Amino acid sequence: MRGQSSSDKAASNSSLPNKPPSKTSGNAAADESRPATVVPGPFLRNIVYDQKTIWTSPFKAKVEDLNWIVPMVGLTAGMINADAELSSRIDTTGSFSKHAGTISNAGLAAAVAGGGGLYLIGKYRSDDHQQEAGIVAGEAAINSLIVAEVLKMVSRRERPTDGTGQGRFFKNGSILNSSFPSVHAMATWSIASAVAHEYPGPLTQTFAYGLATGVSLARVYGKDHFPSDVIAGATMGWLIGRQVYASHHRADLPGGGYGTFHQAKTDEPVSAQTEFSPYVPLDSWVYPAFDRLAGLGVINSNFAGLKPWTRAECARLLEEAEGSIDVDSGDEGSRLVAKLTDEFASELNGDYQPNIRLDSVYARVTGISGTPLTDSYHFGQTIVNDFGRPFQNGGNGLGGFSASGSSGNLGFYIRGEYEHAPSAPGFSQTVQDAIQIADFKPPAPAQAIPEFNQFRLLDTYVTLNLKGWATSFGKQSLWLGPNRDPFLESDNAVPMYMLRVDQTMPRQLPSILKYLGPYRIEFWVGKMTGHHFVQTQSAEGTVVSIGRSLDHQPMVNGTKINFKPTPNFEFGVGRTGMFGGPDFPITLGSMKHALFSTTNAQGRGLDPGDRRSTFDFNYRLPGMRNWLTLYEDSFVEDEI
């Protein structure tokens, strides 16, 4: 959000005698002089005006507003789809969950009392600013309550504890007991927004938004609401608080700027730090090309241990290469640079205009004679690092496409393909029996492998880029290592559904840490699939949960950071951990142990599961750039 300082508000307000010349806010409501007041008539008129503004605001949205509307709607829709799964994993026996109702009620009461207290203190001290802050907070709470109750009557969503816990809409028999949206979240966030705009200092904002966040979490952990109920309520509450402040704040009083959600159009060129740029697929030819340029010493700031790279990052590396190579020499390096320049021409020209485009159409036919290895979990795999595509003896084929679209810092990427693999006899009964014993499963008859004919999505995600930090959600593949077999993540399996935060371009640490050189870092949380059994240890002994597809597939979190102290030396450290599987509901405690613990947690429900740590480095030997690049890895696996 682009804030507007008080110095940007200039004009006078004749309706406020004996006051300094007021400064208009640039907002129509403020220009119409609707100051906050407790006088019944004007107060009710302000409420009516707010309701009119709130309910008509969707019809006044601009194209630029899609940059924040689409991500919020998409996030809410995605959370609605995941609500039942996430809610079912919450452990209601923890201390926070047991007292969640009391915490949320106390938090809402504290927010309301805080607003009322501001008004009373301001009245006692004759402080117009404090009085206004209290009134605006109260108006925001009333407006949010009205909006929430109307939406509840329309949505009629089941609570997490109703029925089977699926959170179906239009099924709740009690209109006022609907789960969507959360009144507690909407009210506290509206009050927090109003107060934080009146007093925009860091301490006030931290306290106000921290209180609202605590109330929101309590509503989820107490199973009073689904996560999407709280996200929607918090978003609408914040917007309502902002709208009330913008409409009724007196410009002659202190306060923060409410600004706009989109910046005014300028003639300045857009920056790769702020615009969406899709990731280059891991099977693209550009990665070997850049690796070769790095081996030739033409580029020095690439990070081999963190892939994929965005197209904007590839363009940056290409600009670096063009500055250190003779493009007219005709040698290997210049030919690679020429090909890459054709590929990333739009990024090199700074062309980040809103678009939707078809990026590629492709097909592949593979013939296999003999019996291939297709079960890497038990035996091995003939074709590796191929996004988990099926293959068998005979003719295998696929055809697919990729497309992307962007508008400012928001964009999407989609890649889908139709895959075919022939049928196969499958394992013999002897081999099948050995597998069942190794997997702690009961005996099962050997079965033939059916023919595979199916359309599947590969990397498909939406991304919001904020100052070089790309937050993306969807099916994604990672390659976290400089060698051909990275330990943490690769594209050997089907892309995982994940929420990922990636620093797309290198940065420099301050002070003495600058000697570590440029660095890149990323975080992710994803959902595993395909787990059939989990073995856990409890006081009663070993417990084995078995199923063809476990009801609760475990989650996995990961972090990887790489440094480049010299142009020839890069090293990285990373870690992944599983959590939230069968018998291990997701709680604040289990998440903390999954992220930070170094030993097995004591107590049922806190075991962070399989954790893996890695240290890797690569060193480019000076004077031997045309011969080889040396890779070395070391690996430590924590106790399971």
C-alpha cells in the first residue's frame, strides 16, 4: 500500500471554526466533512454512509485493484478447499485449544474496551485525537458486525464441529450460527486497523495487530471457525477499519496516511524486483547453458544450489555475461549468450506489461525394450528426474503445454500434459511378498500394472512478488543442490503442493556478514502424497498405521540458504522436516518442534518426524574452467 503523508493533504475545512487550516485527505468522504462524532444523528448518518460505501465498493474497483483483490480471493478460495483437512489436524487437547474460547472473547473485549477507553481518556483530557480514535474504533466495530451478520445469513456455513466437519455452505440450520466469516476476527481487525491508522507508530501497530492475530488464531484452534473464515474476516475487518478512518478522520489531527492500494501510473520503467516473473522449468535447456557459462567464468553470481530461477533472474545473469564476453567472437560462450538473448528478449527489454501467453507446446515419445525399474522406493528407477512421469516396457508418450499470465506483481503459471504408459505384468508373487514384509503390510496378491492414460498438471502456481520476495502457492518443483542428485528436493517426483517464499535475486548481508558474500534463501511448506503407512513409538510400544492412502498425509517444511563468498566458491545449508501425519495433529507445539528441534520430541503428538539436514558446496577450480567443476556434498540425517 502506498501511504499518503499528512503533508500531501492541503486545503481548508470551513466547517471546523477556531481550528488550524485543515488538510484534505484526497478522499471524497473527508471532503464532504463527515468527522467522527458521538452525537446520535450524525453518528447514525456516518454508519449509514459507511454501509453504503462498503456494499458498493466492489462496483467501484479499478483494474489496478486486481493486484490485491485476486490474491486475497484466491487465498480464501484455496483455504476453503483445504479447511476440512487443516481443521481435522488440530489437537483440541492442548492448553491453547482448551482456552481458545476464553482467549478470543477476552481479546475482542480488550479491543472494544481499548477503543472506548481512548474516547473516555480523550474526553477527560480534552484531546480531540484520542476522542476521534475511540469513536472511529467503535464505528469500525459496528460496521464490521453488520457486515459479518449479513454474510452469515447468506453463507450459512457449518462450523468445524458440525456434521462431518466439511464446512459445507448453505447447510447450517441456524442462520446466525454460520461459520463464515468470523465475527471475532472481523471486529478485532477493524478496531486494530482504525487504531493503527490513528497512531501509526510501530509499537501501536504491533500491539493492535498482534492482539487481532491472537484472537484469530484462537478462533481456529478452538475449532470455532475454519482458517478461511478467519482470513476472510480479518481481511474485511482491516478494510472496514481503513475505510472508516479514511471517511471520518479530521485532517487537522495527527494520524497515518491511508493512501491507495495501487500506485499511480508513471513513465518510470518497471523493475524486476516488483514485477511477476515465472520460474523457468527445471527440465529447461537454459540451466545447462548457464552452468556452462559459469564454468567458463563468464558469470559469477549464479546460485547452482537453489533452483528453479525466475526468468527475471536469468535475464540478470545474462546481462552479467554480456558484460564480460565478446559477443562477436563466435566462440562457445558467445553462441550460448546469443541463444539465451533470444530466449529472454522480453525480460532484457524490461517488457513486463500485463499479458496472458502460451509459452510452449511439446511432445515426447520414448521406446523402452526390456523390463525397466519403476519402483525407486524398493528397487531403483530407470528414468530419473522426470517429474514422476510413468513409463513401462514399450512405447511411452506425452504431449503438453505451458502458459503464464501477469498483471504487475501478480501472475500465474500452468503446465499440463497428457501422459501414456503401457500396461505391464507387475511383480511376481515372490517379489510382492518380500515387499509386503519389508513394508510391514499384510500379504497381498501380485497384480498387473494397468495402462496409464491421464492428463496431469505439473508446475502450476500463482505468485505475488513483493520487493524481490516471491510468495507462490500451487504445485511446484525444487532443485536444492549443485549436483545431479540433491538430497533435499529434486524433480524426480510429481510436483508437490506447497506454499513457498523465495528470495529470487541475490542480496548482501550487512556489516561483517558481508564477507559471506551474496546469499539467497527460500522457505516452503508442502503436503506429501503417497504415504501408505507410518510407524510411531509411544509408551505402549510400536504403533503402525496402515492404509492404501492414509487419511492424513504428512506435511513437510523446509529451508535452504546459499552463500557465495567468492566467485568460485558457493556453499549452502538446508533442512526439511515432516509433521502433522497420522496420530500427530498440527499444534503450535508440533510446528515449533518440526521447525526448530534437533532431537526427538518427548510426548505423543510432538514427534517432528523424518528430518534431513544438508551441507553442500561447489568450487570452480581457477585456471581449469574449460575442464571441470568440482562438486562435493556432505549429508547428515537426524534421528527419526
